[in-house]
Amino acid sequence: MADGFYPQILPKTPNYYICYICNVQHAWRECPLIGQSVSHYRIVEKLGGGGMGVVYGAEDTRLGRRVALKFLPEGSSRDRAALQRFLREGRAASALNHPNICTVHDIGEHEGRPFFVMELVRGEQLGECISGRPFSTDRLLHLGIQIADALRAAHSEGIVHRDIKPSNIIVTKEGNVKVVDFGLAKLVRPSGGAGSEAPTVGWEERDLTASGAAVGTVSYMSPEQVRGQDVDFRTDIFSLGAVLYEMATGRRAFPANTVGIAFEAILNRAPVSPIELRPDLPEEVERIINKALEKDPDLRYQSAADLRTDLKRLRRDTESRPSGERRGAVAAPSPRRSKALYGAVALALVALVAGALTLLRDRLEPPPTRSEWVRLTDFTDSATSPALSPDGRMLTFLRGAPGRLPRRDRSMSRCCPTGRRFSSPTTTRRR
């Protein structure tokens, strides 16, 4: 959230009125929970809020640690669907214990409002880290492996997240990943069978277009979610593929201004080749992304563990090369560029060989087997001091009147008849 204050109208209740959203460095103004104690937690600041809940920073007075308290938004506790989704998030996350998943410690209720206590994570949303700028291959692999491992852990407990997107992935100050917001999670059979719950579309206020159409979460939905079909673990793999694509290129795999356009692209169109957008991207990264984004779930990675394995193997192969070779691997040209380069090199080699053969053809001509007498002059005066040119095709001599010394300014030359070369100066005699 950017520095500064932004007005937000909260629900009209006796305790709430127009407030201001601020970042974590500022206190939440006019918020009645600031400074209060909820159970043994003393609330010290508001960290953020939205349609899925309101999050406060608090101090655990028993253990002396900082935690985060997430409350269901005011008034939503009477919404049965919202309450079930909120409790599902707490239960799903509390069942998981993984370094790349935000830990839920406890679930409680305060003045009729349910809340759960979770690990306080300081960092930035992955989308804010990208901001249109692609990650280096090393960073992409570092974060991608952690996200895939978090999904592997959730799937092993039968939990499908169903809302993997950059805003639900936090990058900590240490450069590690925390997957958050299991509000749309569902429990399926660990063997991979799908349950009967229909997919839920999450809407984000910051992703609304001018016409009011939301596309934020939709851009990361799998084709089976778009069709309203039952989903299993592979739906998270498709969403992770869309996240990896954005990390690699700096842009969304399925950019759109409306929900309808996004749905059509997810169902029927392949995203632009990542290497076309970023030529220095390793081809193996593109292969991994394309496999994760297969529209047919049976052609996709069948588990997050398989996806993680390919990412780890690529990181190992990249790190094991010398630095210069690693740069070459990262900057490998696309196949189309390679073919054009090889063709140009081949043409240059052909031209070079042809020129060399032309130059050597005459030089390799065998010398004549006998002397040839060729008359080059027919003067009444003298022709003296003959000299052959280096290539044996020109004869230079001095011409002068009989009885007079020849003059240098009367030097003349004659070309060998038919262009043939003399074998040596001794084979030509003055006549």
C-alpha cells in the first residue's frame, strides 16, 4: 500500500464513520479497535483490509510476540456464505505447517465478530515486486520453487487453494515466499479427486475497470474454473503457471480489460511466447511455463511436486555451469534467431571458400613442360632490360633507337598472348 492517506467509507454503524487507510507505518485513525485487547492480544495497528477481511497488527501479551489478527468485515458475520468462507480459510491454513505458508495459530470471536490469529508477515505482494519488470532467472527459480513447494504441502493435505495470484503471495524482506489467503480453499480427496463445490470468483477493488468489470483474480483462473467444472490440485498448477509467466515477462499471461475477454483468452488462446517478449530467457523456463499452462488438465503437470522438481533441476544445471557458460545459457537465443544466425554463417563460409579456390586455381596450375617462344615486340630500334611482373603475365622492357642508349622514360610493357603466364624469366628471350 502506498504512503499517504486514502479515504474509505466504512459500514455505517455507531462505531464507524469515514476513516483513512494508511500504510503500516501509520496508525489507523479513528478505529475503535486500536489500543484495545482482544483475548490476550493487544491491537496496535491496522495493516489493511478488503472484502475478505480486515487485518490488524497485535501483540501477544502471553508469549511476547507480534501477530496478525484477521477479522471478518463488519456486518459480514451475518452473511452465511462469507462466514463459511472466512472459517474455511482459518481451518485450511491452520492444518498446514510449512515455511512458505502463512501460519494460523488460533481462531476466536470478539463481540460477535469471528477472527483468527496468524503469523505476522512483513513484506510486499509479489505483484508489487514485479510491477511490469521481469525477474532475473535466478530470482524466478528461487521464488517459483518455494511457491510450488507450498502448493505441494497444501495438496498433500487435500487442500486446493483455488486463488493463487501475485496478490496472495508475499515476498518477505529476506526474499522468501509466504502464500496467504486460503479463503477460497476447498478440501478434496488427497488422491486428486474433485469435490462438488463450484469455483468462486474473487473480486478486487484495485482491479476494477472504469465500467466496473473486475479482472484481477479472473486472469489467473484455470479453464476448468472458468467453465464452472469441478476442480482438483491441477487448477492451482495452472494458476502458478500464470504467475511464473508474469515473473518471467513482466506482463500477465492473459491480459484483458473485461471478464469476458479474459475468459475467452483462458479457454481458447495461448499466451504470447515468453521468449518473444524476453529473448534472453532460457528455453527450459518457457517449456516449464507452457506445460503448467496447458488448457487440458491431463497434459499439465500432474502435481506441484513435479513442477517443483523441474524448477530445481533447472536451477541446479544453471548453477553448476561456469559463470561465462551460465550467462550463455541464460541468454540462449530462440530457435528462430539461431537458424537465421547459422544460415548467415554458412553463406559467409561458402563465399570465403569460393574466393579462396578462385585465387588458388591459377597458382596451382602446373608449369609448362617445355619452353615456348613468344614474340612480343616488332620494333626497328632496340628493346632491352626485360623484367616479368610477379604474376608472370606482364613483361616490361626499355625501348631505344639503334646505337643510342635506351631511356627510362621509354619503358614499355606487353601482355602475354592469350593471358597465359610465363613459367620464369628464362623462358622468354628477346628476338
